[in-house]
Amino acid sequence: MSNRPGRVRTLCYIDPRGDGPRIWFHVMPDAKVVKNRLHLDIHVSGSRSDPLATRMQRVDAEARRLTDLGATLIGALSEDGLDHYAVGMKDPEGNELDIN
């Protein structure tokens, strides 16, 4: 776990065969009134070399699928000029997650 001043402490588990997902653990400096038991970032958009519009379609399709399963859409996480798009959601128990 990185513990350098000014950095968020992180730990990453990577499947040595490359088949499974990467699982990141972050110690966050901000305080929350209610803590999540778990916050997932689910990567479905593909490679950064894919056009942003294509990645956005993939993210939105997964967000619709999860909404159909009971998740709640919080909103899009994007800024003009950034080559990144994500959608914030909550699972049925209120845990936050991001689809990117």
C-alpha cells in the first residue's frame, strides 16, 4: 500500500493470468456521513483507443442493465475536454458504484 505524503493510499490485486478483474483498494481522505461498505468501479467502456462515443454507449448500456436489476442512477460523471466518461449509481442497498 502506498503511504507517501500527498497521495491516496492504494492497493491493487491483479489476476496473474490476466483473466480476472483488477481490484483496487483506496484509503480516501474525505469524510462521509455514512460509509459505504463497498464502492465498485466497474470498467465496461473498453480501451482508451476506442472512440469516446463508443465507450459512452457501452457505459450507458451497462447502467441501463443495472437499473433494470434495481440500481439507481445518480448521474453522469464527465467534463468537457476530458477523454473520460462514467456514470454514478447506487445498488439496492445504497452502496455507491461507478460504471466507466
